[in-house]
Amino acid sequence: MVVAECIVALLFPFTWQHVYVPILPASLHHFLDAPVPYIMGLCWPKEERAQLSIPGEANLCLVDIDNQVVEVPEDIPKFPCRNELITELVDTLKTFGKSQKVDNDGASRNRGKEEMRNYIDMLKLNNAVREIFLCRFIHMFRSYENFVIQPNQHDMEQWLSTRETMQNFDKTAFLSDQPEPHLPFLSRFIETQMFATFIDNKIVSLWEEPDPYLKLFDARMRLLNGEHCGDGVRVTTYERCTTYQETETQIEKRANNVDVVAPTPKPLDGPSANRSRRRTPSAQWRRRDRRHQQAEHLQINADQREFHLAEKHAGL
């Protein structure tokens, strides 16, 4: 489940549009033979991994968490600047992955502070990894707006009625403007449903409030283009992500602010407290009287007990 959630999160600003089952029950393993793209998670004992038979396994990407193995089909194109991206991720893990262990012999207060610090460091690591992938997508699609085909219709209803018969993105012109080593990946990526949905959201933003993912992506893209003094200027060298230092300040701010405040306890000197004090003596006498009657009842023999019961019933 963790791997599935991470994959979906790292796709930002794109959203997975197909089957998504983070934990697939054993009784539904035949779903793995589905003829559509999917993300599914399997819980399988490590010793039985060799016995797992997955239909069409040669066409699937498999991530084995236990054995730390990733298997992909041979025809899968490499991610642009793959080696540089791996190096940046490894360096990030080294920077944020040095959380100190909690000292079990220390005071509980210090132990709590250490656990909180480790938790914040983990949030910063997650934020940095997501920012790095977002930065890669920004560099790959920083000029995508220049290739969006604007609709001729004046309202969204007309555009939606002709959406299936019209092109909304000039794929040929976009690919001709990209570095040649990136073409195998980009040519297949722009054919995905999540990219088509991303472009549709861009066009719909002409009439409605922009999608939050699209809004943030465009803001970051304009920021990057402004740093290079031009709109859509292609940069051939690999640039590392520098924005996560800015976004992690929000994590620190959220961690230092108290989210929950305990309510102030009610005073005990009010009228209700006085009433409870007045009731306490009478309640104590009633309890004492019941205990005394019970003790007397236990001390009499069986014949006397039956006599008292008969006398009580006769009185009723």
C-alpha cells in the first residue's frame, strides 16, 4: 500500500486515471489479468514469492519491497536524466536520513522531543522527494502552454460537445522542441490519459476556477521561467531542486504551533458542587443502613430467615 500511495503522490501534478487497488485480496488475484493499466498491491509471504504466478508478468512493472527488487519490461523508456535524478535522490536521503535514535534510558520529556524531531525530519524528507519529482516535471513541461490548442468555442458546453473530435495539444510541435534523449519517454507519456486530463483541465480553466494541481504547477513553472529570464527557454543541463528548502519552512511552522488546546477545567466551587456536598451525608447513611441490614440477615439461621420472609409477605 505504501508503494502505491508513493507512486500516486510522485505523479503530481498529474493524477492516476485508471484502476487503483493498493491492497488486492488473495481471492481477487485474477484481477491481475485485467487488460487495462492498473496499480495493485499484493501481500505475499516472502518464502512463497517464487510460487506467485501473475498473468502477463512480462508486461508489468513489479516492485518487490521485501527483496528490494524492481522489475520492468525491456521496452519501458528511461526517465529523462535518470542517472542525475538518482544521484540527487541518494544525496537527499543521506541528508535527511540521519535521524538520531531515541535513547530509551533518557527522561520521558527528552525522549518525546527526540521522537518529534525524528517525525519532523521524516516529513522534510517526504517533502524533499516530492519537490524533486515536481521539479523534474516542471523542467520537462515548462513550455507546454505554448502547444495547447485553444478552443474556438465561447463556452465550455460547446467545447465539451466536440471534445472527442478535436485535438487540444500539438504533440508533434512539442516533441520537436524537446532534447532528443528525452523523446522515447515524452512521446509515450503525452499519450497517457493523465496527461490528456491535465491538458483538459488547462482548457477548462478558461471558464472555471483552475484545478488546484494545475494552479500550483503553473505558478512553479512561471517562477522557474522567471529565473531564466524567459518563457519556455530550454535548459539542456540538469538542475537540482532548490525549492524544498522554502516549502519545508511550512512544516516547521506547523510543528511549532499547537493544534489542540485542552479546555479549561470547570471550577468545583459552584452551586452544583455545593448540592453534591449536601447530598453526600444522606447517601452515606443509606449505604451504611443497607450494609447493617445485610449483616443482620447473614447472622440469623435458616429457620429465622424463613420466618422473617413469611412475616414480611404476610404484611404485604
